[in-house]
Amino acid sequence: MNDQPAVKTSFWLIILAIFFGNFMAILSTTTINVAFPVFLKDFDASIGTVQWMITGYLLATGVVAPVVGYFGDKWSYKYLYIAALSGFTLFSGLCTVAWSIHSLIAFRIIQGVFGGLIIPTTMTMIYQFIAKEKQAFAMSLWSLSSMLAPAFGPTLGGWLTGYFGWQSLFFINLPIGLTAIAVALKCLPYQRQSTGSSSFDLPGFVTVIMSSALLILSWSKGNAWGWTSWKTLSLLLVGAAALAYFIRRELSLREPLLNLKVFQQHRFTFSLVINCIITIALYSGTFLIPVFLQDIQQSTPLMTALVLLPGSIVMAVMSPVVGRLYPRVGPFWLILAGVVLLSVSTWELAHITLAVTHTRVALLMAVRNAGIALAFMPVTNAGMSAVPRAITGHASSVTNWVRQATGALSIAVFSSLLASRSVAHQKELADGAASAAGSLLKAQGMTMGVQDIFLLATVIGLLAIPLTFLLRGKSFTTRPEMG
């Protein structure tokens, strides 16, 4: 395939078309976080079961991402996008009428399959349809939809849950989805990269689903089953073997399901690693802060939403500003500043106590979101701009596959660590002060568990700093041609 020129279509029409869908798909990742206790109560379900509302969705979005490059090239990204929007909207409606926690989880996971098609497709369309000189600004607007969704998700989720019940978290997708379908049909250009002669790599698709699912399941259940139990170890081994087979197979095929040769572009590889580190730091906050405010400090979902609102506003304001700064200063300084802010704020969150004020939590989350806004778009665009346009669909698939898997793994690991560390700290506190009230002992133990996880997230975040310096090389400044 040759590196085709960008399609001459209105910049703002394309942005409008992709903004709605991308926002909706990512919004559904985070709106239910603050409603976690509501699902526990309404369905009388365990934490381990309800966790699959989040983990299952992220898992589904991650495992389906590898097919985006193949089907986008075969059918066109316009029609793949419209099909994904239609499926997502349909299963959002089914979620509103779920009759049990298990039916809700099933609909939610299928919703995630279509969401997993939407996210990399919208990213790819920027590099397929928009001229190179405008791609950085377009990515800042794409990032705005990507970051506004998780930023405003808890706020919107808390407000909707408090006034209209958990069903409204899914019902809101119906008008957004229908609008996105209409705009995409009218505004997006039609373009195909493939003649359709390549065959679908079914063994590769099966093994990538199997490996992702088994690895995520082993991590999420490791604490309950025991990290050295036969269940955990067998799932890890089979998942790792399936992943190794998938990688070896895709590298050997002339027309693979997922073109892993994108990793030959070092700038793309470095950027993806930094992207994963930022993702881990992002999910540590979106998962832990609602738990801390509601389960430990006994705040309402609406109050939790209000605490997170300033950070959402900071992110909304900074995202387009970063898009304008990118062509002037390049990715390095923006990413470095963002990672530093993210690490400092996460370090401060590792020292919060049971008596911390909502104002301080809101301030720290605002600083975190400023760091994410500074780093997220530059690191994504730095990697994607290093890939030839002909395989940007595959690069986008890889990026979103790895990022979503990282997000799912992060939540699974953080959930397990929070449970284990909280119990360990409660035991320590009980040994030292046997007269303490049971509820206070539990709250203090959970707070210390939250501190431990934020400390771990800080260490992981700091690893991005030396990697950022690898993006300074001048050899990475132009888009390469396919050989």
C-alpha cells in the first residue's frame, strides 16, 4: 500500500463526526465508577462481580482493537465507524433494561466490543483524512474528547446516579449515539486502503482474544485465588503462551491481522510505553478517589462528582491550548512537564489521611489532570506521526489495544492490592490498638491501602521521565515512507 494523501474534506466536519463517538465510547468507561456502591446495593452483588462492569468493558475494548486495522482497510473507516456506533448505541439501550447483574455485565461487555472499535477508528481517521500540518491540532481535539470523558465521567455519573438512577448512565448514550451516526453518515469521506483480497486471520484473532482475556482474568482474580494457586498460574502461563503464538504468527504473515512491524519505528514504541505509564497513573486516580471519598469518607456520589469537577474543567481548558503549543515547542517539553506534574500530585495523594479535606483532594486531582492534558496528546501524536499513513490503522489498533489492556490490568491489580493492603493494615492497627472501633479501624486500614497504591503509581510514573528524553532525537521528526 502506498502512503495516500489526506482526503480533502472540511477539517471541522471530520472533527465533529469523530468527537461525538469517541466521547461517548470513553465516557462509558468512567461514568459508572462513582455508581460502584449503587450496583453493589441494588443487585446485592459482591465487589468481585461488580468489578467486571469496569474490567469486562475495558477487556472487551482491548481485545477487539487488533481487528480495526484489518476491517478499516477492507471496508473503509467510515463504515466501520458507523457500524460500531450502531452496535454501541443498541447495547447501551439493552443495558438500561438489564434484569440482573449478570445480564447487565453481559450487555456491558458487548457494548465494550463496539466501544473498542470506535476509539482506534476515530484516531486513525485523523491520520487518514486530515492534512499532516493540521494533525497535531486535530489530535488535541481528539484528546479533548478522550480526556473530557474520563474527567467529566465521574461528575456526570454522580449527578445522574443521584437523581435518575444507574439506568441513566446508559440511557444518555442513546441521543449521543444517534447524533453521532447521523453526523458520521453526512460528514465523513469514504476511503479504502485495501482491495479486499486479504483473508481474515482467524487463528490470530482467536489467540489475541484468548491471551488478553486469560491474562486479565488471572490478574483480577489473583488476590482471591492466591497468586501462587494453580488457577492463577495456569491462566498466566496459557495466556502468555497464546500471546507469544499470536506475536510470532503476525510477524510471519504477509498480510497480518495486526501489523506489529509498527514497532520498528522506535519513536512509536517509546511513545507507547510512556502512554501506558500515563494510563496507569490516570486509572489509579479514577479508581481510587471515588472509593476513598465514598467508601472511606462516606461522601455521596454527587459530592464525589463535585470534588472531581475542578480537575475536569482544567483538562477541558488545557487540551486545545496544548494542541496550539505542540507545533511550536514539540512533544518533549510538554510530555516532560506533564509527567512531572502527574508524579508530584500522585506523590501528594500517597500521603492523604482520613481527615483530608475535599478542597485538597480537588486541588491535587486538578494538578493531575493538568499533567495528563500536557502529556497525553503529545505522546500519542509523537508516536502516530512516526508511522507511515498506510499503516496508521494498525498503529492505532496497537496503541488502543495496549492502552486498554493496561487500563484493565491497572484496575484489576489496584483492586487486588487495595483489598490485600487494607486487610494487612487493619491487622497491624488492631494489634496496636485493640480498643479502636471496628468501622474506624476499617476506614484507617483502607486509607493506608490507598496510600500504598498511590505510592506505587508514583514510582511507575517516574519511570516515564527518562523515556521522555528518547523522544528528542531529530531523526524522528518526519513521517517515514513504506519500504
